[in-house]
Amino acid sequence: MSQRATRLLHLLDELRRRRKPVSGAQLAERLGVSLRTVYRDIDALRGQGADIAGDPGIGYQLRAGFLLPPMMFSAEELEALVLGARWVASHADPELATAAGNALERMTGVLPEALRLQVETSGLFAPQWHGADPEPWLPTLRRAIRAGNAVRIHYRDAEGRASERVIWPFAMAFLAEIRLLAAWCEMRGDFRHFRADRMVSLEDTGQRYPEQRHRLLRRWNQECLQRGPR
């Protein structure tokens, strides 16, 4: 995401959190930008359809519901989104859990009042998980998957045998008690699955692996169908 797009998103978040008009000077201070930048960004958001009331010297207020006018959610869709976000917040690593909470809060903030109330009073919850703590390098691994970077791992298999290898991670499953990683292993020249709790250490090499992630996923799916996961 570009610096400007990130700034506009943060400005939307600031406006969304306010129930009363907020001055341009307050927004500039919160966002660490000039007052002129705030005015320019508000004009840009209005140009993209944001319903922002107010003017300089009066203050600004974001009217709810502007982001989703053509796309309302059914009751089942809302429940699925709420439950999914709460499950991630309960089961994932702290960084991803925080992101899930922020995403749910952002979605709730732009819904019309009736739908917002439906989310805020939802009776579907994901219980707090008290299994093993998530591995501390999970955010590094998720970013490597997103970027398509190779990672170097120290790994112990089920028999306790240690190995060091470079792998190309492209998918990770969050199961009830473990995280399972799918990757291409340079040492084996084949697809392999690795349990996150058996990794002693993990380091992002910062180097893109030579194959596109979606191609690895497609090949992996095809091979899993032919021979079953290994």
C-alpha cells in the first residue's frame, strides 16, 4: 500500500471513531501531517465517495454507511464475518489477532446503524484458546509467504532429528492446536509440510524465490490430489 493510501486510510479511521465533528487541526496533530495535507486528503476522500460533512473552522464528521451502499450483508454473512474475526483474534499470533480486531471494528464503523447493532450484539463467540503459545516468528513467516520470500529454518522432525534447510513457504493452516506450513523444500526438491511447533528457528532470507506463489499452490494442490499430503 502506498504512503498516501495508508494516510487516507488512517484519516478515515480517525473520522470513523468520532461521534462529533473534529477539527482539521486535531486531525493533523493525530496523523502527524500538515493542516493543508488534511484538507487535501479530505477533498480526495470526498472525490472517492466518502460522505464527509463539514468545512474548515467548523470541523469534519464522517457519515456512516458510505462505503457499503451497494453491498449490504445478510444476517448469515454478518455472523460469519464476526465469528471468523473473533476466531482469528482468539487463535492467531498477537499481530494477526490485533489486525482481526481492527478489521472487525472498521467494518462495524461503516455499517448502517441497524447492521452495526447486529454485529455489536452478536451472540457468536470463539472461546479464548489456551493451548501452546503461538511461535514468536509467525509474523515473520506470514510476511515471507505474502512477499514470496525464501526462509531458512532449523527443524526437528517427529523423531527429533535436526536439519537446516531453505524452503519456499506458500501456505499455512491454522489448525486447532498446531500451525502447519506447506512449502517447497530446496534440500528435498519437493513439497513438504512442516509443523510450526517443531521449528527451532526461522529467518526470512529477504530473497524472492524463483516461482510465483500461486503456481506453487496450484502444483501443490494437484500433487496432493494425486498422492495425498506428505
